Amino acid sequence: MTQERFHGTWYIVPTPFTQDDRVDEASIARTVERAAAWGADGVTVLGVMGEVTSLSDAEREAVLTTVAKAAQGRLPFAAGCSAASPSLVRERVRQAASYGAAAAMVAAPPLLPDVDGLARFFERVRQDTELPIIVQDEPNATGVRIPVSALLAAMTAAGSDVVKLEDPPTPPKITKLLAAAPGLTVFGGLGGVAAYDELNRGAAGTMTGFAFPEILKAVRGALEEGDRVRAARIFDRYLPYIAFEGQVGVGLAIRKEVLRRRGVLETARTRGLAPTVDEVTSAELDDVLARVGIVPGPEPLEVR
Amino acid sequence: MTQERFHGTWYIVPTPFTQDDRVDEASIARTVERAAAWGADGVTVLGVMGEVTSLSDAEREAVLTTVAKAAQGRLPFAAGCSAASPSLVRERVRQAASYGAAAAMVAAPPLLPDVDGLARFFERVRQDTELPIIVQDEPNATGVRIPVSALLAAMTAAGSDVVKLEDPPTPPKITKLLAAAPGLTVFGGLGGVAAYDELNRGAAGTMTGFAFPEILKAVRGALEEGDRVRAARIFDRYLPYIAFEGQVGVGLAIRKEVLRRRGVLETARTRGLAPTVDEVTSAELDDVLARVGIVPGPEPLEVR
Amino acid sequence: MTQERFHGTWYIVPTPFTQDDRVDEASIARTVERAAAWGADGVTVLGVMGEVTSLSDAEREAVLTTVAKAAQGRLPFAAGCSAASPSLVRERVRQAASYGAAAAMVAAPPLLPDVDGLARFFERVRQDTELPIIVQDEPNATGVRIPVSALLAAMTAAGSDVVKLEDPPTPPKITKLLAAAPGLTVFGGLGGVAAYDELNRGAAGTMTGFAFPEILKAVRGALEEGDRVRAARIFDRYLPYIAFEGQVGVGLAIRKEVLRRRGVLETARTRGLAPTVDEVTSAELDDVLARVGIVPGPEPLEVR
Amino acid sequence: MTQERFHGTWYIVPTPFTQDDRVDEASIARTVERAAAWGADGVTVLGVMGEVTSLSDAEREAVLTTVAKAAQGRLPFAAGCSAASPSLVRERVRQAASYGAAAAMVAAPPLLPDVDGLARFFERVRQDTELPIIVQDEPNATGVRIPVSALLAAMTAAGSDVVKLEDPPTPPKITKLLAAAPGLTVFGGLGGVAAYDELNRGAAGTMTGFAFPEILKAVRGALEEGDRVRAARIFDRYLPYIAFEGQVGVGLAIRKEVLRRRGVLETARTRGLAPTVDEVTSAELDDVLARVGIVPGPEPLEVR
């Protein structure tokens, strides 16, 4: 797995639904196409923000088919392949590979009682897998808090050198991981709420579903040019919106609503039980977008 | 939903796997056929003990197909239809109905943060569903502890009057539920470890994967005849094995090993990360079976 | 309990320690005195940020003695009285009252398995208590997620109409609480990270240990004058620092370090296992303070 | 720490309360005296079953004073010294040592988010401590699941070679611990529900509050004489009662009620929110005691 391939601003594609609750393939294709236009270095599908546990296998496949086609020639894509057992993960990894995915993203099995079991899990996941594995550290969705020692053991077992963090606070975890294994590729996540510090701590990029990847890319670009002042100015300027979208629970609905306003999704519909964007939240959204000077649209945001 | 239909000793069918990790349909059919011979009043498939989160949708369907055929004319079956979102649950309920299931068993969505959301979840599950819903109270597998008030609200929302408990200690929860809603049908579970007290507290039966449903049926039969002394004698006699099989984690592997010894399963293979029956556990199993006087075999156990 | 008494910007006083790990009473007195100078409407001691579970009873009492003296004639104080059993809470409430506390703040007992038990807990807490109770919704420190229904039941049982929220996201919970019980006094918390939305949703104030209460007070002041634009401008300007201090885990150490820089605490020492401010974090802190234009000092911050 | 000193059947003393909710010192003394008469090899106080989080420091000290006096010349005692921070643990360890305790029992700090921190915690606990540390693995009371790797690291950091397990299922964890560190002294716990398998797996004894330590001692005695058949017969005979007392939640109240019936405690009162022995539970208790042939009394039970 080359460092060149997995770094930068990866965009996590949500799974859009039609008004009658079917997977909306046209919106998926549009999202991938727009993500490329907005400057994403890759896209990830079938993750937590893709509401993957709410999809049937047929719907999973529909997403993969659509994304593979839309991404082709534009940008690489990673596919979430998490499941409760190694054999089901392996099946999903094979499927992802057959669709041309650049990597499979795999989290701990839900509610794993004993983190010593994590390396065993990833060892069995790895068995007949050629596709690079991105280990996903996602306590909120899995109920599993992974200490750095177990995370490193899992990565070794998976033959993986790429990890995506969602366990706040992410910046010190990045420092610990890179101190223990300097060659790792660590992606920040969490909707970008700590992107500036993550990147300063050595993150190779951000992989998240934040609705304006342009902003995260601009922060990273400035840092890569050594211009910390500019990076901070951009990050700080948009932070009120980043933090607003980053709210636990309602965050996904806000993100989908903003993508709808950007002309990418047909609806802001979600499937799970997370709260939707009600009238009050919608007014807060208008307010915060105005405050940071964003008018949502399909064209790349001019980040200043 | 009639009280007559849902009571008694229901047997939860594990999902057997072949040596090369495929779903073993012949063993499923044999298990269902044997469960009937052992006196089960019904069978339940695709539950936690069926390792349902480790199955692909195609495998789910294979299980349903096989069970529907094997159960027909023998005994009713319930199908686990749990999922993270109401729409996926509904799809599974429709599927279960199309295979002739007598009921759909549905647990809380995994890691639901707010039990106030449970009634909303079941309300949306119910929408276009005719099939009776068995609400499953399963904190260990879902990470959701459901207080009695939220459980009752969920049942009302689901239009359900049948609940299966797995939240220890189950006996006092049965008392609380029946005090609040005397007409409920409450099944005990937990491998039968508290079956005697559960039934005395008013449980309509036991729904569990305990490998000798004959024992649970005999306990219930004695209680229904008013013979508490006999019920207790039977329960107490077999309790060392019941408690041994009821161990968290390794319990499923023990159960499958015993079903293998009963000639029902081809292998004791499990898919998840739970420990398997190693040499020490196997010796303990031999020991405890000898202590309670069980020689595992396909014929109904003569319970004394 | 009058609405007038409990509203505004309450400042949660950390428990400072000397270099040799004793409770630093001089620093406590200084903090209370400065909190008044910075415009706090009240102070709260012996809360989660006061590392109360790391204090002996003698140390608790030393804190109370010092605060009572320092607060007298300056501003009212509330005392954390949480404990695992109602009788111990009651003892602490009596103690708090004897020191002249204006209210007792009480959270759910740690790891309470069944939120239906919360009302019973607060009913027993209330028994012989005259002191107003502030119910604290603190899932992170207690391991107990309290749904709105159980929170309202607990407040009724406690005879309380004041609640402090720490369960993110707080803004929608405020809306739900006030919709159900319009007269409630709801304090936001969480280090102020959502203070602007909390106040807009109807929070009566913010009760948190954020190291610059002047900022939260200024946001609230602007909103109370109807000047949302100014409120947002202030909040947004300082948000990079608010979010930085608000980090889980390391947040307390950052806060103590900043209070040390403000000349209030002798050391930034913490007692628990939470990470301390290492070199990298310290550099990040310098950076973010510079970005928002804060030079920490004992005088009230001029908030613009 | 010598293996001879820490092995056998240690009895965990509950904290009895008077009718008006004060610590009942006379009952404590009586319990210790009876525990010796019943054949306990040591007693442990101020543990989870001692409702230690519901005691004030003054009450802690009263318990220690009473136990130290009652145990002197009779049997060694260990004292629970758990707390949220190393400094408070150390203070409690010093106090326990000053009262003549043979060891301090220390669990993980509640809700510790990252098990990598456990060794750091115990390293700081150890610092100026001479008293042997018994590491307590108590996920139910602490909310912390400790994998074997972290448990071993914690023991090394604490300079401890004695561990007490309460994380079910305990038997396989014993095997794993002893395989990794053959010299460890491992106590089983959990009310004795798995005592027979624990001892067969190599446990040095059982440390639990089970109300009839005579039974656990007899099981161990038979195994030490190589008479597995007799050990199993005793264990199996009493298992219905062991399992009944071992119920989560209500178990402590049952235990106290039985100790009341044995003439040891004045009342069965508990302080926390755990359910008490209501009428139905009391009838179940009568029933199960009769089934196993126990008539509770102060004299040592004749175990057959």
C-alpha cells in the first residue's frame, strides 16, 4: 500500500434515499461526480455515515455498482466492509475488490467485549484478502473503545498501515500512533472538527463526510505549503459550521440537508432513528451558514 | 395474536456451518425436525444465537427457506427480523411473512442512545406489518438496557403483546411487566438458567436455544400440573448443565458441540469471535453431562 | 426556587492541587474571587470538573469551607453532592446547606442500570432536604444516558426545576425539555461548545468550567439584548479556543493550565488519569490563544 | 507476597445497616467472628458487596476499626481501597495498612476509557505502598472490561501477583491468566456460581460474599484431596441456591436477608438502588433453601 495512494481529503459519501425510501442511485452518482469536482482525493462509501447497517445486501450492491461507475477515471474509492464476523467481512472485501475498490474499510465487530480479540478478528479478516485494509476506529458506532496498543496489534494482524480515527480527541491519538509506528497513514475524521490539529499532528489527511471537502482540502493545502497562519484562518473561519454539522446524532441529517441544498441529493431523508432537521435546526443551519458566509451550491466553494 | 399460539417451550435454532464455513442447510432441517420430536412448541430462527449478524442476506434467505420447509406441518416458527432501521426491519418482516413465519422477533436497534426513541422505532416498524411482533429485550447483543416503562411503550407502539426477555435477572422483570400489563405473553430466555423462577412468576414459556428443550418442557409441564416439587426437582437436577451451557461467550459453542453430539449438527463451528470449545472446556462438558446423567443423542431425553 | 436566582453564567470551579498533590485552598479562594470579578452569576464546586471523585471527605469539606468563605457577599454557590446512594447524597446535601450553598447539584448514580430507577433515587434524595436540587445530566461521568422522559420524572421526584445538561447534543434536548415543561430552568454545559445554540433554544444560562466565563456572559448578554448578530460574532470569534478547551479527556488539564496562566491557580496539576498538557498540547494552546486574540491574565477579558 | 497467605475461601463482608440507616458495627463484628467459625481463610471488607461507594469516609473508617478488632487473632483481612485517582487509592491503602490489613484490593477507576491507562494507574498506586495489592477485575461495578493483556500489565505495574475475577465467564480467564503467568494467585468470585470450574482451572480459592462459605470451602477441600466426585456432588447439590443468590441486582439483598436469618445481621437493609427482597423473592428464597436442604443458622452448615 503506497503512502501516495492513501492521503489527502477523502470524502465519505452518504447513502441518499428517495422520497419513498429507496436507495437513490442518481444522487449517489451526482455526489461522487461533485466530490471529484470539489477536489476530493478519493471517496469512501458504505461507512457509518452511509447508514450501511440500514441497507440490505442488494442495496449495498446497488451503491457499489453506482459508485464504481461514477468514480471510474475520476478518483479512487474505498468501501466499508465491516461486519460482525470475519467471514462476512471477507465476503464483502471480495465484493468490494470485484467492483474495483482501492481499499476496504473495516471497523471492530460491534460490542466486542474484549479488545484482545481484535487482532484475532483482523487476522481472520486478512486471510485471503489482497485488498488494502483501512482499519476504522469508530467507538461511537461499534461500542468498542480501542486503546492504541490494540489498534496497532489489529493493524499488524490486518497487514494494514492505514487507520481512520473517530475516537475523540483524535489529535493525541495521532501523536501516540505515529510515535509507536512512524510509517502509519492516519486519517482524521469526526466531520473535520479537529482537522487543523489532526493535520498538524501528522495526519495524512481527513476522511469524513463533511459537506464541504473544499474547506478541509484548503486547510491541508495551506499546511502542506507551510502556511499555518492561512490554514488556521480558513479552519477558524468555517469552524462554526464545522462544529454545527459535527453534532452527534443530528449531524448526518444536517449534512444531507446541506447536500440537498448544494443540489446533489434529491432528499435529506435518513433511515435510522437519528433526529431529522426540524424547523428550529433548519433556522440554526441558515444562521450558521450565513455567519460563515457559505451559500450552498453545486460549484466548488471558494474558500478564503 | 392469541395467547394459545405463543406460549410453551420455543426452541431457538442456531445457524450451523459446514467445515468450510457455509450455511449447513441439512443440519438446519434436521434441527427443526428434531426440535419437533423433542417436544418444542415452536422454533425461532435468525436470532442472536443464530449468529444472524454474521449472515449475508442470501444466507438469511437460505435459512428461512430451509426452516419453512422443515417446520411445515410440524410446528410454527418465528423469524428474527432485527435491523438498525425500521425500513430494513419492515423488509425482513415482509420476507418472514412470505415464508410463512408465525411471528417476527425484533430487538432494539444496536446502541440506541435514547430509550425514548424505542417506541418511535417500533411504531415505524409496525406501519405496514400484519405479522405479530415479538419484542426482544436483549441488552447483551444490542447494548441497549430497556427499562420496563420503555419496553411497554415499545410493545404498544409495535401492537405487540409478546415479549422475550434476556435482561438478567429476568424473574423480577416478568413480575413488573405482568403487574403493569396483566395480559402480556412473556417468554423467558437466557438459556433457561432462571426458567423455574420465570415460569413461577408468570412467564408463558421459555424461548431459548438450550440444547435440551425436553428439560424446560418438563419443568413447565410439571408447573402447569401444579406439581412444583417435581418441577423444582427436574430443574435442580439439570441445573449444573444448564448453568454450564448458559455461560456468556462460550455458551453458543458449547451448545453447538452438544447438538453435534446429539447427531443434529454436522459441526460445532461458529462464525463470530466467541471462544470455541477447547480441550479443557470439552472435558468440563463431559464432566457436567456425566454429573447430571445426560448421554447426548438424537432421541428425546427421558427427563426424570 | 426562583428563576431569578438560578440563571446566567455560572462558573464551575476546578479543584486545584499543590505541587505535592494537596488541595490548594489559596487557589480556590482566588478562583472564586476572580470568578466574581469576571462577572460570573454564581459558582459551582465539587462537580465533575472539580475531580470530586478523587477527593476524600476531608478534602471535600476543605473545598466547601474555602468556597463558602470566598463566595460570601460576592455570589451564590452550588455544591456537587452526587453519590451512589440516596443516603450519602442526603448527607452531602445537609453538609452543603450547612455551609450556605444556594443549591445542591446531583447526578444519576454511576452505572445505574435502569433509568426507571432514577425517579426513585431522587425521591429518596429529596426526603428531608430543603436545599434546591439541580439535576445534572452527565452521561460521560456516570455512564447513564437519561432520556427526556426519565429526566423529567427525576426532576419531579426531586422537587427540582433546574437541570444542567452535559449530554450532547444539548440544544435539541433543551427544546424537548422546555416543550414538555415550559417553566424549567435549563443550564447548558459542555464547556460552552454549544452555548450560542443552547441560549437561543431557551437555556437560562451556562454552567460550565470554561476558563473565560466573560465570553459566555457576553454571548448571553448580547442575546438578552436581542442582538443575535453580536452574540454570534463573539461566540464564533472565540470558538476555536472554546472547542479546543472542550476536548474530551485533556480538556480539564487545558483549562487548569489556562487558569494557571491567568494567575489564578498555582499549578495545572490534575489527579485522575486524564492526559496532562504535554509539549505538543501546550504549543497548540499557545497557537489557538493567539488565533483568537486572548492573552490570559487575571483581569476580566475584554470581549469584543 | 506468599502464596500461602492468599489462598482459600475468603469471605467478603457486607456492610450492615441499622434500621435507621447507620453502619451497624455490632453486626460487622458478629459477621467477622462467624466467618471465622464457618471456616473462612480470610475476610475482605469495603468491596462492591460492602456497598463501599455508599459509605462516607467516616463510615469506611468505622468499618475498618470494627473489622480490625474482630479479625485480630482470628483471620487476616483485606480492605477495598478503590478510588478514581491514584492519590486517593494510596491514601486508602495507607489507612488500611495502619489498621493491619493483610492486603488492599483495588479495581480499575470507574469508566476508565482506555485500558492502556490501567498500568499507569496501578504504577502510580504502587509508588509508596508496601501493602500487597489484590487487583480486582470488576466490570460490572466499574464499567471497565479488562482484557487479559491489560490485566497482566496492571498487575506488573502494581507489583501484584494476586487477582480476583468477577468478569464472567471466569473459568477461561483463569486458564488464560495462568497460561501467561503460571505463578499468579487467582481468586474466583461472582458469588461462587462457577466455583467448581474455577478451582479446577487453577484458582487458588474463592473470594466472594456468598452467604455459606462453608459450601465453597467444602468444594475446595474435596478438590484439594483429589476427590472431584465429592466436590461436584457438593457444588451441584447447592447450585440452585448459589445461582439464586448470585442474581445480578437483587443478589446483595438476598445475601443480607440470609445473613439476617443466620442471626448475623440485624437487618437486611441495603443502601443503593438495587431491589430489596420483596414478598415474591422471599417466597422463592424459602423455596430454594428448602430444596437444597439449608436451614439458615449461626452454626457452621454441615455440608454433605
